[in-house]
Amino acid sequence: MSNNYESEVIPARNNEGEVNFTTGRKRSSKRFEDAEKETFTDTSNVKIRPFTYERKKPTCTKNTVNYFCEFCDNTSIHGFKFLGERKRYFLEKIWWMCIILIAFYASSSLIRKSYFKWNTSPVIVTFATRETPIWDVPFPAITICPEVNAHPKVFNYSDVYMKYKRKENTTDDEDTYFELYSTICNEDLEFIDQNATKLMTDDEFSMFLGSFADLQAEHCEWLGNDLNCEESFAYILTSEGWCRTFNMLDPNEVYTNPGELGNNHSRKAEQWSLENGYPTGAGLNTYPRRTMLTGVKAGLQLDLFVDDDNLDYLCSEITGFKVTLHHPAEMPNMDTHFRVPLDEAVVVAIKPSMIKTSEEIQSYSIQDRLCYLPGERQLSNYKIYTQQNCMVECLANYTLQVCGCAGFYMLSEEEVTHVCGAGSKKCLEEARVSFLENDVEESLAAEVTSSKKCYCLPSCTSIAFDPEVSQTHWDWRKTYHTKEHEENFNVTYERDHFSRLVIYYKNLQFMTSERNELYGLSDFLANCGGFLGLFCGLSFTSIMEVIYYLTLRIICNIILFGKRIWSGDKEMVEKEKERKMALQQH
């Protein structure tokens, strides 16, 4: 290209007013005129390119980056705004990314521990907010068994045993009774053919139950008033044979099929249930019996006696009576008994222990609350579920499965049950031990399955009675000496033995325990919010922000800006507008 300009000197004034001269460029008129005379005559080699507006299509990556930066600018979560800052050093972003990751790791670790605590230990047993008066619970059922098993007029175990020792002749009845009572008295099973005595026949079983000695009580008092001992103490069959029980529910309310026990003199429950207790307005003369006061005159007192002819020291070396306290709706556990020796006075002060369940944890699973609500567990032989009733029934079923027979005092779910004889005594004892071991293993298991039929948890409302036993020698002869003039006096001082039993409540109130939430859902959420807020500044609204940016905002951006610019970035929106305007003009 030709140069159409010439240099020239141009005067100029500076800031101080002085004139200076500078060299400038001046267009050469001659050269310019010559250039203007030249015209375009040949256009064959000139190519005209049509107008096109090219713009790179927005990518998903760019949309994602812009959308994430917008989220970081607006979110309330700590640290994210530094990640979304543009034109910052990459090292700064790495720093904040590490800080955020550490914060989330610390909070998630603590939340995981909190969840483990919530999931494994949601229930705690604590003291209730107030004490419970004794009149809100029934007086305990009292089961008493004489140490003497066989009635002396029917069978004397020691006499027959000595006949075997001396190889003297015995009658058929003596042989039969000896085999039957060896299930209780004969630990080593001496003189017993174990193979021939594994089972009892129906006749032998009837003979066995009809030969037990009965409990003998001379005088009974309840709340300081005389009580008919025969009518007040009902029969019950235990591992000790026939025993007598006081204040227990009627067998028709306890057993599914009471059988012969249904003819007892027990009273039925009046306005009382295990879960709800006594209703408001129920009087003192209700059943099961209850008391309003403490002390000897506000409980049960009875005089038990036995004469020398009834004592059998070979079958039972320790003489006296076995006593156990239990809930009126459950079977007695004679393994937890205390003894009333002969010629002794035993005073028992009772301290009830009751566990209730709060309404908050009734919706929990059985594995979490570890108790059964009413109706959750049904037993085959008992109408009312208690842990003791469940254990007795499951032991009977397990013994029947292992030994092919059950103990004479057991009720099983089978319609026809064989009764174990003396030859099955060792099997009964081994089955009992193995059953308890299996029950412990099931209790330690993490989950309850349908195969674990004997998962005998306590009921959610349960009552137990802890006895404080004290005893002293009782010179009953001086006591009864004053009654010699009475018409029905029939006491032999030389051969009779008396024992006195007194049972009463120790205090007017007792502290009740209650199953409560140790760590409920609200506590778990509060801990989660605390940990996330402490480390990350995260709250419920922050979580809603994340959900909003992942769902609703994207949908609305697509509606407003289209799929090409779903991030809604302003710069991308402006460029898209320019592109559309250019396309419309051309």
C-alpha cells in the first residue's frame, strides 16, 4: 500500500503555557488525488462470503459449574462460598475443600455413634416420678408347701427304704409308692429299675397325687381378723407336690384348662387387672386382697403345725415348710422359696418392686423395649402372660420333647402327655439345666425369630415381692397353754410342732421403676442438628436449600431459560439473547 502521508512540524502549548513544536503526519494531496483517480474495474477475483453467526453451544459441564457457583454464593452452609468464588487461586479452593471434608467427616462420625446408641439402647429403666402406695397393688400370693410329702397313713418312705436295706418283704403297694416317691426323695435311685419306671400309668399317677400330705394350719388371721384357713387357702400342684396358696386368682382365670383345680375355693378377681390395677372407687374388701396399712396387724398371720408321725427325715432331712411369694396371676416358683422351720416364728417384711412402661415406648418393637404388651404373647396353658408362666410352660414342652414325658406337676401343650416316673428323673434334671442354658442364649441373641418360641421376656407391667425374713425361736407351748380350756383344743405338747408365719408390708409407699425413652427420635435429631451445626453450619433450611437446588430450581430454570441454559447463568443468558437476535437479523 502506498504512503499518502507526509511529515510536518506542528506547534503545541504545554501545561505551563510554553509553545513547543512536534512532528506530525500530513496527508499528501498529490498522492491522495492519484489514489482517488484509480477505480476498481476487475471484480472477477473478489469473493463475497455470506454472513454467519457462530457461537459455541453451552455444554452440560459449563452449566453445572455455573450452577454450583450460584449455589455456593447463596447457600448458608459454611465454607461453600469460598469454593464458588471465581478468579481465586486454586490453592485456596483446595484449602477450603479440605476444611469442609474434615468437618463433614467429624460430624458424620459423631452422628454414626449417636445412631448406634439410638438403635441399640433406646430404652432405660429409671425410677418413676413419684412413689406408689401399697393399696395400688395386690397383696402377694403366698404358696406354702410342707416338707413332708407323703401322708403318713398312706406311705412312709423311710420305713420301706429300711425294708429294702434289710431285704425284708414288701407289699405291692409299698413297691409302687416307693417307685413313685423316688421321683422326689430318692436322689441316687437306689432299688429302682430305671428302665421299668420311666413312665407312670394313669392309675399310678392318681395314686401318687392322692397320697400327698396336706398342709395343716391351726389359726389364720388377715388384717387382725380371724380367717377360715380351709376356705382361704386353695390347692395348687407344684414340684413339691400338693401345696396351698393364699390370695391367688381363681384357676379358671389362670389356666386355659384348669381340670381338677377348677373346683378350688379361690375367689375370682373383682375389678382388677394386671395392667390397670384396681379401679378408682374399689373398696378394701376386693380380690385379690390388698391392704392399706403396714405392720403385723395389717397382713397375714397363720400358725402351721405337724406332728412327729408326719416327719420323714430320709425323704427330707430339713423339716418345716417352704414358702414363696409371687404375683396372684402367675405360677409359684418354688426354687425361690424361704423356709419356716419347726418351732420357730418367721416374720417377713415385704418390699414390692414394680416396673411399668411409659406410653412413649409402647410403639417400639419387642426387641427394643424387651417386654410384652397385653395380647402380644399368648400361652397355650395360661390365660395371663407373665414371665414365670412362660418359663413353666416352655420347660414342660422342652422336657416333653427331650425325655418323651413331663414332670407330674407340668402342663404341656400336648393333649395327651406321658408323666415321667423315677427312671426319667435324671433326664428331667438334665433337661431343666439345658433349657435354662438355651434360654440364656436366646436372651443374648440380637433378634427374635418365630423359631424362638421360649423367648420369655417379662410383661411390660410386672410386680415382684422381695421378702426380708427374720426368725426366732417360738415357745408355742406357753402360747397355747392359755387355750387349753377351749372346746376344740386338740394339741399334744410332746409330739406336735408349731410354726408361726407373719407377712406384712414394710412401708406405705414404694419406689416404682418405669421403662422410658433413653434416646428417642427427637434426641437423635437434636444431636444430628447439633453436630452438623457445630462443624458445618448445617440446619434444616440448609438441607432444604440443597434439595431445592437439586430439584425445583432446575425445573424452573428449564422452564424460564430452556434446556440449553438450565443453570440460569446471567452471562450465558445474555449471550444466548445475542445469538438469537443475530439469527433474526440475518
